[in-house]
Amino acid sequence: MQDGLALLHTAREWQSQGQGLWLIHVVRTWGSSPRPAGSLMLLAEDGRHMGSVSGGCVEGDLFQRLEAGDLSRDTPSLIEYSNEATPQVRLPCRSRLQLVVEPVLGSTD
């Protein structure tokens, strides 16, 4: 769990710099998903990130959601990615995954 500790230390550092943060967690997968359940990503409002929840396609969508202001700063949200639910994100081999996107409390508004 060393990677998780490094992510938490980075979250603390970025938060001390005044960054709004989101912790993104793969909670469930179906098929041959790009990353397993338990994978983590930290996303800062300035676009910096650490960790991974896919091979890049899902991260790209999360960056777009960040730029559009679509990530809640108040409450966690559940996002399901599949070729049917999110056609803009093409996942391999009909895979499907669910992410919890959780704002880090104490982040700046």
C-alpha cells in the first residue's frame, strides 16, 4: 500500500498549496477492465494528477469534466464508464467500470 501512502502525502502537499482535489477510486469492474478495482487517482483543480484509473481514456474524460466544472466539490459521485453509457470514452473489449469521485474535504472553493 506504499502507493496509497504516497498519494495521500501528495494530496496533503497539493491541498496546502490551495488546490481543490478529488480522490478517484475504481470501485467495480466488469470484463477486461484497463485497471483493477482499488486503483486510485488524485486529481487537482490545476490538472495535476497522480495514479491511474485506466490506460488513459478515462483520465482524458475526467480532465474534460474538470475543465467543464462538472466535478462536485461537495459530494461524492458515481460515474460508470462503458461503451454504451459513455460513448465518448472507448473502453477495450466491452469492459465496464465504476468510479467514485470524491472531493477531498478542506479543498479550496
